[in-house]
Amino acid sequence: KKELAEHRTTLNDLLKGEVDTLAQHFDADRMAHGELRMMYKKNWQELNDLKALLKQLTKQFEEREVAVHREMEEMDAYWEQNVENLKAQLENCECEVLRVKLAEATRR
């Protein structure tokens, strides 16, 4: 009986040691899992922040692109009008020169 009791005690000590070791591993795994979840949440939030920033920058780029296109059209129209005005002024000058020449010729 004494031998059985010693054997049982030895087995209980071994089992207790194994349970303690498993508990330590479980606690370490649980802590690592918690850290991984926190990292995952942080990375997910950063990803969402970057998506929002990309969306905002894309919108700003598109708005600026439209504004630049509009400004270019306005500048084209401005310069076309300037060219037309210059052509009209040139034509008026040419007509005035011809009038002066005609007046001089008719005076002679």
C-alpha cells in the first residue's frame, strides 16, 4: 500500500507539473493572441484611415482637374477673343491707311 501511495503521489506530482506547464502555455498563447488581435485592430484602423485619405485625395484631385480644365477653356476663349480683336484692329488700320491713301490721291 505504501508503495502504491508513493506511486500515486509521484503520478499526481507529474500530472500537476504537466497541468501547470499547459496552463503556462495557455496563458502565454492567450496573451500572444490578445496582442495579435490588438495589432490586427490597429492595422485595420490604419488601413481604413488610409482608404479615407485616398478617397479624399482622389476627390480633391478630380475637383482640381475639373477646375484646371475650366481655367484652360477660359484662357483659350480669352486668347481667341484677343486674336479676333487684333484682327479687327488690323483690318481697321488697313482700311484707315487705304482711306488716307485714297484721300491723298483724290487731292492731287
